[in-house]
Amino acid sequence: MNFQEKDRSLIWHPFTQEKTSEPPLVITKGEGAYLFDETGKRYLDAISSWWVNIHGHSHPKIAEAIFTQAQELEHVLFAGFTHPPAITLCEKLKSYLPSPLSKFFFSDNGSTAVEVALKMAYQYFWNQGEKQRNVFLSFEGAYHGDTFGAMAVGKTSGYYDPFQKLFFHVQTLPYPATWVDDSEVEKKEALALEQAERVLKEHHSSLAAFILEPLVQGASGMRMVRPEFIRTLFDMVRAYKIPIIFDEVMTGFYRTGTFFAMDQVERTPDILCLSKGLTGGFLPLSLTITSEEIYNAFLGEKFNKAFAHGHSYTANPLGCAAANASLELLTEHKTIENIQQIAKIHKEHMQNLPGQQKRCLGTIAAWNTPLSQDVKKKALCQGFLLRPLGNTLYILPPYCITSEDLHQLYTVLLT
Ligand SMILES: *Cc1c(COP(=O)(O)O)cnc(C)c1O
């Protein structure tokens, strides 16, 4: 049996209809923006391997940081113990964050970062005797991960039909997705804000938190909104003193052009979720970051007020070492220049793309076409890895992609 046959006999892949899907590509090497299959054929990873890779594959500096750390300390439990790579990471991140976000809780993927955020918000009220706050607020089309709490707030993402009966209560707000030359944007936003005000008036006393992906909804098709819309809505929700959770699992680390998407929203959430690009795409790690105020509500003489949540690999030192190396690379002038260059090239080509609802933000470009699957196949033959979300085609490359390669990809997409 070759690798593909062995794989089919053994492995059940994520988000895959095993009956109808093509056999998976066997990848044996990664370097920079490229992946190589077992025959040596090269693919440009135009989607950063599900949005995690930011500096390219097998980056020597991150690989070395992991190797060095593995020889010192591979792992230690994180209750009652700590270690320098975790502390260094939080110190570094703090310098990018507005001052209210100052308490760092580790877990190991985007979904768990979201679970932690939801549980924190809920118990924050519970610890203060407010036990009627049983409802969460999220956007229509939101995606926050595949564990139960994350699925509940993402119940309208279209992925979870079998599970609807098992979810806790969630109120959904309309999401006024927009694109280049969208003449309806103001009307859609006004309607969404009206609806939000109605929901807030009716439900505010039972709301535990509002969770959202600021500026871009990833998994539901790179759907974008204007920062001014999020800002207005943010202020409305804040006025009711409902905690706000920004899920920046996908948007963090310059993906949208600024270090965080919230930098463009110009608002500071009560809780922030980070993962995906955190380790540069090397190891699973995530953070849920919150304010002193929320943290303080968990303090008490007895354990019952504490946050009873933790994972075996919480704050894994290898993951933290990778994250520290990745953050170093993000401070390099060259990285910032590349990010700006990607954004510029996206803008240049937008107009000519064959499709509708063209949109771009920072290093993300997206558009809709019923031919998305055909385009994906054609691009793959020519060595470009894309993975449409329904009718949406998008480009979300590692920041190390060269201008030549990005132009080349657009050439393939334009013909
Ligand atoms: C991918 C994603 C998640 C889930 O992260 P996993 O690491 O896949 O569990 C949560 N929120 C957003 C916005 C994401 O894009």
C-alpha cells in the first residue's frame, strides 16, 4: 500500500466527506511559503495551512527555538508551577495590548480559548450572585470553533445542524457583510443596529457576553464589516455593561494589516482570544486574555469561586518558545514591509478578479464565484494551494510570500 491507501484505511480527516473527497495530498516537506509532496511537486500555500502559518513553513528560527527549549524542559503541569517561556510570552504580548487586558489564561487551541472566554464571562456574573445570565450574544454566520460552547455561539455558521438541540441559549445579531462598491452598506448596518438595540433592550439582564470576530468572519466565508459598524455596536453593548469577547483567533498577528483587528476598531474588549498564528503555525497553543476586573471576581477564600478549567498541555513550554520566536520575527522590519506589500498587491488585482463581492483587508483577499471548486482544482494542478469556503475563494498567505509568487497566483486566477 502507498501512503494514500494506508491513509484511507486508517485515518478520518477533519471537515471531510470521506466518501466523496479526493485522496489527501501526501506532504513531506515545507519551506517558506511552499509545501512539497512525496514526488517533490511544489505547492504555494496560499491559505497559510488553515490560517496558522505566518512566517513560512519550517522557519529555522522557530524550529531552533523549539529544539533548544525541548532540551531544557519539554513540559510541566501549569497548576502550582510556571516557567520562563510562558512568562516571557505574556510580557511580550502585553506590550501590544491596551492596558486593561492584563491577565493571561493559556489553553491549546482556538476552540478552547473560546470555551475559556465564555465560561469566564458566565462565572464572572455567577461569582457575584448574578445567576440568571444564561444567554450569549453572537453574530449570524459567526464561527468560533467546534467544541460545544463554541458551536453554540456559532450555531448559525451552517456547520452544526445535528447538534442544535444540545446548545445553550444564544441570541443572534444580523451581520452586515460588505465588499468593494457595496451601495447598500449603510442601509444594512442601520438595520443591524436597530435589531441589536431591540435584542439588547429585551434581553440585556440575561446576557452573559457578546462574542464576535472583529472585522472578518473567517470560516463563514471571509465576510467583512466596516470598523465603524463594530465600533457603534460595541458602544451599544458596553452601555448595558455586557462583557465583550473579541475572538481574534484568525485575525491576530497582523492578519488584517494591524497587529490586532481591534486596533482598527479602536475599542478594547473585556476578553480576547488568540491562537492560530500565535506560534507561527508550529504548535497548538492559545490564550484567553482578560481584565483585572474579571480576574478579581474569581478571587476568594474558597475554591468555589476559582476558575476550574485546565488542560493537560496548558502553556506547553515548546509552544511558548515557538510563540516567542514568532513574535521576534514579527518585530522585523522585513516582516512588516512584506505585510504591507501583500495588502498592496491584493488591492491592485481586486478589480480584475472574475467574481462578485470582492473584498480585502490587510493580507486577506476574498471574492465569490460559483466556479470556486473548478478554480481550486486548476490552481492545484499549477502548484497553488487554495481551499474555497463554499462559493468564496480567498487568499490568506504566509507573510514571507514573495511579490512574484503572489502576482503569479493572481495571474492563474485571472486567466
Ligand atoms: C479557527 C478558529 C477558531 C477555532 O480554532 P481551532 O484552533 O481550530 O479550534 C475559533 N475562532 C475563530 C475565529 C477561528 O478562525
